[in-house]
Amino acid sequence: MKTLHTILAASVLAAATGSAMADTAVVQDGYAFDRNQLIPTGVRAEVGTTGYGGALLWTANPYVGLALGYNGGDISWSDDLSVNGSKYDLDMDNKLAYLNAEIRPWGASQNVWAQGLYVATGVGYVDNEYGLTKNVGSNSLVKVNGERFTTNSTQSAKIDGTMNYDNNISPYLGFGLNAPVYKNIGLFGEVGAYYTGNPTVSLKTSGDDQIIGSNGNTLESAVEKEQRDIENKSKYEWMPVAKVGVSFKF
């Protein structure tokens, strides 16, 4: 089933790409093609929630472009990821390849800011792993799955695990702005989300994980409930994207 899904997504994307790149100026014997359109018209470097990388850019006309890119790399954040109300240290291992059509509703406008606004739609190959860690020291207060846990001077615990988006072919929708700042150089920003389905989650406790929380549950059982919530709540079916970067037109 996954192979069929991949083939179908690739077929739809190939059809969309062909439509976007068709050249109305060259039509002969029912066949249209301009091999110059295979040459990229620009490049960009980008960094954000899906890592760092870049993309090749093609412009079919003032209203439609294509972006073929890759984001990857290991990025760490300290006490910065809130999952189901609990904050974790985050170690991201990103692998994301994408192909998007960028639709510019005001692509022919004389206003460079309006001209640079676009809607991005396409697909991505997502293979991201998030390492989650939470250290609970002595005399600490921690919130897990909406429940408060307090350690005394002799207690400590640790929560760690992973949240994986494995080998998903995922549709994407985003909104962005790519505006020129100097000659052929521009700055861009984009926000959006991939529909990945719920991630695979594994959370484990160690140390004094039998301490009792404000709702009468042990820390261990609260972590188990949090894992089930992440695997089942609909809001975790979407993987958010936010990135900024620099573009260059040839």
C-alpha cells in the first residue's frame, strides 16, 4: 500500500510539474517542449524547523514557479519543545526532500512586495527523528500530561525517548514571501505544514519514576499516557514548517 501511495503521489506531482512548465510559445504537431525550461532560474539557501539546506528554483511564468529542495542536519534546542504541555530538550535529526509549486497571485504586479507573495503546494519525503529528553532534578516541579510532579531533596528522574516521522510521502501547504533586496538577491520566509499522520513515539522513564503527581498518578504512568496522546491526537498529524533564507536569481 505504501508503494502504491508513493507511485500515485509521484504521478500526480509529475503531472502538475509538466503543466506548470509547459511553454505556450512552442507548439508543433501537438507537442510542446522547451528544453531551456529545464535550466534553473535561481537558487536559495534556507534554515528553519526542518533543518538547513537549499533549493533549485524554476520560473514558468510570472505566476507559477517550482522549488526542488532538501533540508537536513542535526539541530538541538534546550527546554524549548512543548509536547502535550510538557517541555523537552530537543535533538532534531532532519532529512526532508521536497518539490513544490509556488503560486504567485500578484506575480505581474509592479509592487515587489505583492509580487513576492506566494502559496506553496507540493509533496515532501519526510524522514525526521526528534530525540526528547527531560531531566527532573531534586526539589523540582515538572508538568507531564497536564499533571504536576514535585521531587524532594533525595529524588530525581529522567524522561527520554524519540518521536519519528519515518519515510513519509506527505502533502504540503505553505505561504511565503520572496522579495528582492539588492539586484538579483532576495530574502524569503515561509510557514506551512506537512500532513504526515501521527508520529511514532517512544517515551521511557528512569530514576524515581514512582513519585505521585497532583492527580494521583505515578510519573511513569503519566508519561505512558502522554505517549498515547501524541500518537493519537489529531494536532500531531501535521508537522509545522517555518524557514527563512536568501535567494539568488540567475
